Amino acid sequence: MINPTQSSSKFETPRKRLISQKRRFGSWQKLADARKINVSYVYNFAMKGIVPVNKKIQHALGIRPMHPVTINQLLQLHIQDMPSAILRLAFENRQEM
């Protein structure tokens, strides 16, 4: 299991959704049974923020996969929004016309 540190906002919506569903179901066990996964995954993610490594379990918890971003997509950003590492690579590898 991994602990989310950098992109915790990505996990905040699914965590809140699980907590509100727990109130509706009445217990973590009933919620886990409805999602057909082990109760420890549901509880650890909702209460402690621990994200399971298994993609099927992440999907059952409501965590959507991140799509990879290509360098061309990043280079289309405004220069002030570009990550500094990408900006450095873009300037180092630029071609003069």
C-alpha cells in the first residue's frame, strides 16, 4: 500500500464519498461487501488515506487512474504554468529555425 503525499486532492473526493456512503450503509463491512472488496482496504483508504497498489481495488474504491501527459501537451501550456523541469528540458533541447 502507498500513502498519498503529493496529490492528496486527487484522493479527497473518493474519500469523502466513501465516508458519506458509510453513514448510509451503517458500517464499513456493509460498504465493503457492496463494493466486493476487503473491509480493510475501504477503512484504511477512507480513514487513513492509504491507497492500495492494486488497480482493481483502487477502481472499486472510486479512484480513477491518472492518464500520462506527453511532453507535447506540457509544451502547449503557458510558460508561467509549465513545471520548471519541463521548462529547463524544453530550453536545453530547443532547435533554432
